[in-house]
Amino acid sequence: MNMKTSQNLLARLLALALLGAAVPAARAADDTLGSPEGPVVLPPDLAALPIEHAILVAPPHVPPPITRTTPAHVIVNLEVREVVKKLADGVQYTFWTFGGDVPGRFIRVREGDLVEFHLNNHPSSKLPHNIDLHAVTGPGGGAASAFTAPGHSSQFTFTALQPGLFVYHCATAPVPMHVGNGMYGLILVQPKDGMPTVDEECYVMQGEFYTTGRYGEEGLQSFDMGKALDERPPYVVFNGSVGSLVGDRALRAKVGETVRIYFGVGGPNLVSSFHIIGEILDRVYPEGALGSVEEHVQTTLVPAGGATMVEFEVKVPGTYVLVDHSLTRAFNKGALGMLKVSGPPNRAIYSGKEIDAVYLGSQADEGSAAAERETELKGKIEAEMQSNTAITGLTKEVQIEKGKQVYMGLCFACHQPDGRGLPNVFPPLAGSDFLQADHERAIRIVLKGLSGPVVVNGKAINSLMPPQEAVLTDNQIADVLTYVLNSFGNSGDPVTPDKVKAVRNEMR
Amino acid sequence: MVTIPPGQYVPFTKTARGAQAVPVGAFLLDEFPVTNADFLLFVRANPQWRRSQVSGLFADATYLSNWANDLEPGRLAPADSPVVHVSWFAARAYARWVGGRLPTMAEWERAASAGYRCSDGRNDPELNRDLFAWFAQPAPEVLPSVASAKANFYGVRGLHCLVWEWVEDFNSVIDPAGDAGPGGNLYCAAGASDVKDTGDYATFMRMALRSSLKANNTTGSLGFRCARDTGTAPGGKAPEGNLATEKSR
């Protein structure tokens, strides 16, 4: 407790005493003046805690992790402001905010910390506001203690007893309007034992807005009580506006990094089916309960007034879209954000589009117009495959992976899964001098087949291999040869589709 | 002033006996909220209510803070705009000086319950639209003229959509210290449990604002107007009457 606070308190007590005695008409005023109880008298161990000022940051950023291993007396100063900001292009809205943005400032403390909370209601506010932190153990989560008139400041203190990711929100009547105008945020109480380190942390909250105008209607929009009561919001958005996490403002990460998103739902009414398109969540801490982990999650349900923490390693570059998988909200109401991942591709995990072909349906009758069209299209597909840089840019590793699939579907029956063949019947590929001596010959054999005696690793074999030119594409032949030349102990250069094509043309 | 005919006020919060209508007798109410020009006459005549001289017990540090100085409202407080940054004590003193009083909450709410064209404004879509449009505007640095306010069914202007207004018993509704008290608090969902019409957001906001205030507080969007009992002549101690009364003629 500082000197100024104690002076204020004294002034208030004095005012109370004087009013009670001298101004009987102001009797009713006593009750409101008498409410502050004064700063809490702390036991010596708590009074001795080191004092820290919480670093509060605006979304989508998150304050740095707390590295200390002992409790502290953390002072939080949060300012309430009523501000006009963009809700969508051409659409303005008067947001009621904790710190000037929606969601409010991210607060980070540690389990066991003593939190001295100051709620400052800006003088330009029209309304009183307060705060209910779900991290608080006590009536109202601080609501009554933090109830603050415009141009005033309130103080209360709580101990962060339980770890977790918690929502905070304004709890002044009419609460749905205060929350519906953007008065919510997240407070993280780090567990005593710390948290796993990650490479990127970000902060996203979903909330819906009940505007008088329909979605996209331009101008300053008012809160529509009828729509709120019916729970029919024109807007469902992440971080307070349509497009808040899109384009230049997208979240960012690099391939190989682990990303953690603190995701909360302010509501006031709707729950979220939070989903990241193209990403499986490695770990989800449902409902912000940091003691329990779900793994390999696709979509996680986040309640209104609830939060969740998700973690995942980004392995493939590209844009990942965050949505509420209640999809008209994402598609028509704004609940859409982006995570842009940069870095080298990994086509074995995800190839990108390999082929775009016309599909006519199966089993066209021979000689029919449809069959002729199909033949013509096959030619076009082949040409496309040859010129498609996505395919010609294949890496050896990807070819091996894909070639294995061809091998295991077609070749293994004779040459055997381990490439050793069958003695005196089918020649081995593993360690085969015949195979490795001449790659062009190998291509010819796959295309046209082989009959008659050959000598492989000093042993003569007289067998029959059927031609595959009508069965396998140039790419598949290149892949399967690259596979056999780099498997079973073999090691060699990749075979390119161009090379196969060249050999095929020579043999026509 | 405008005569408000006798009628009823149904309290916003239920009592132990349920929501019971309270009779409200006829009374007179200023057509306009008190303006800066009106209040300037008051502080000229009553030096103890000037900004530099007022007691901190009766008005906090932001009292008349939008005025240029003690006797000059200045650029941010035009003569015909409602006076704001006034405490409940100051509003009461003004009302007594002009020979009136502050309206009770029942009186104020009864007068304000009218729509533009009917005595029951609850379902007046035009009023509701104006109300929420007002909430959607942050408090302007310079308030508009009181003459810009629309008249309601009784002919009273600016009860809504201009400034909040003090009432005599402003803090009788709810107890802001009621962390755990039975009823009597408007926080969270509990706020809805004692209320007769949970869809009446505008009234919720007035009640919440009133309950957040202490009698010496002032804010930039809170003013007042005066009432009188019927049969009492306007005029009071103000030598040349008050401007709000002038405007109503």
C-alpha cells in the first residue's frame, strides 16, 4: 500500500463520517461511499514478496514466459476505454475494451502469485465497468470490488491459487452488452512447475457482434438488443474484427517450429468449434486446464467464457486457416484467421497438387465417342504430367516413397518385397550388378519386358517379365526404378521422368 | 417546465413482494437538462460552488473540469450544452437555489418511460434505435445543444440520448458492495435474477451507472435537471430565472 492510496482512503472515510453527521438528506449516499475496505493487511511472508509490474500486451501477442520459480507480488494496471474501431471494411463499431483492443490485454502471472489488480475506467467512458476474472477465487471473480465509475480507478488483490488459462470479462449489467461490445480477454496462470517451451505463442479470441445492420452494412453500427436476445449475430470474428488475422496481419511461423495458440471465447453467447485447416493439433489442453492433455486433435470445442491452449509443430509451409468449424460463421460472418508458415517444402508429407485431369467416369464402351475422348484426354494428361513443374521438381526422396508404392503394387510378387527375387525363377534386384550397370537398359526392360537368359550376379536366369509400357506412366517408371536403385542395399542416382520419356520415344 | 400527469412507476428490481407498481403523483419537470449557461449563473451567485472553491467532500477533482475557469465555461462547454462534471451535491444545491429539487428516480423513470408519440416507450422502435445509436457513440468532447434533443410524449427533451442525469435517490437501487449479498447486485448473470424485465438493457445501464457513483463524483456525460411539486411557482432564488425554464416557454 502506497502513501497515495492511504491518503485517498483517509479522505473517503472522513467524507463518510462527515456526511453521515452533517447531511442527513444524503443518507443514501453513505452506502456507496462506505464500500472500499482498504488495502489488505498481508501476512509477513506475502508482504515480503518481490514486487513486479505485469507486462500487458495487445493481441495477437503474448507477454514473455515467466521464468522465476518463486511467487511475486504482481501489480496489474488495466485501463478500460470505449473506442470506435473497425469491425469490418467500412463498418465501425464502438468497442468497450480492456486496454483499447478486442480482446483485452493478455495477462500472465504464475501460480501462487499475489495479484494486485487496478482497474482504471477512462474519464471519457460513458459507463461504469468492472472485471470478473475466472482465475479469481472469490465472489464475482472480482466483479463488485472492481466496479468503477467513469474517470475512476478500483483496486483489489487476489492470490492466483490455480494454474490454467482463464477468461476475464466485464460483469456490469447488462452483462451481455458489455461482453458483446468486446469486454473480454485472457489471463494465464502459469503452473508452478513451468510450461513446455515453444517457438511461437499467440493470442486469439472469438466473439460475436450484434449489429443493427446486416453483415457488411457500412457506417457506425449500434448494438442490436433484439438480435442479442435471439442470439443472431451478423458477425462472429476473431480478435475483434473481420480480417484481424489475415494478409499482413496473419500469424506467422517457420517450418519446424512449435506454435502455441491461447484461444478463448468471449461470446457473449456462442461456443466455438475451433479448427485449423490442414493442421492436426499435437496437443490440446481442453478448457484451459493445463493438467490434462489430449493428443492428435482435429477440432476442439471451446465454451463461451472458456479457453483452450493448443500446440502443434508446423511441418509443411503454406497458409493454415483458423476457423470456427460452424462454417457459416467462418464463411459468412468473419470467424477466419490465418497462420502463414514459411520454409522449405516437404513433399513427402504433402506433395501439393500433382495432377489436374478431367475425369469422365469409368468404363466407356470401346469404340464409342466417350472412349475416343478418353484416349485423347489421356494424351493430354500425359503431356500435362510432363510439363508440370510440380512433378518434374520431384526430389529423390519423394520418388523413392512413391516408387515403393508402385513396387509394392506390381513388382513385389516376382522380385519379392525384399528385392531378393526367387532363386532360379525371378532375378534379384538387391545388389544386382545387372540392374545397376545400365539404367537405360533397366528402363527398356520395364517398358518392353524381358524374355530369355540373363546373367545376374554370376548366375544365369531364363525367365519372363511382362512389358509395363501400357500400365505405368513415365513418372511411375522413374519412381519405381529410383526406388529399386536406392533400396535393398542399392544406392544410385534417381531416374527422371524425362529420361524414361526419351527411352520410350527411342523405342517407338 | 412540463407537467407530468400522475401515473405509476414499476421499479426495475423486484422487491420481496414482487414487482409492484408505485404511484407517482403529478409533478413538474424541466423541459431541458440544466445548461452551462444556467450553471454559470449559479456559480456566480454561489462562490462556494466555483471550481476552485468547492469542497472535495462535495465534488471530486473532475468537478467542472471541462470549463475554462471558474466563471468561464469556454470552448468545451458551450452555453446551451448540458452542464456535466457536476456532483450530486452540486446538482442538489443548484435545484434548491432555483426553488426546485432533483426528481426522484421514480419520477425520472416515469417521465423517461414515454416514447416519442406514446406514454409507453418500451416498444417504440424509434426510441430504441436512438438509444442504442447513442450508446454506439463515444462521449463527445463537446456536447450538443440541449435544443437538439427530441421531445418525448410529455414534451420533455433529452431524457435519453444526450447525457445521463442525477436523480435524488440515485443510489437506492443496488448495493455495489454486494459481493455475496442476497439480490441487490447486478453483476454477471446474477444481475438478471431480481429484475422485472431482463431485456430492458437501457434501464440496466442507467441503473448500473447510478450504482457506480458516489455523491461527490462527476463524469463527462452526467448532468441533471430539476423538478418541482405541482402548484409551486417556478422562479425561486434565481434572480432572472433559469435559462432552461426560459427555453420551455
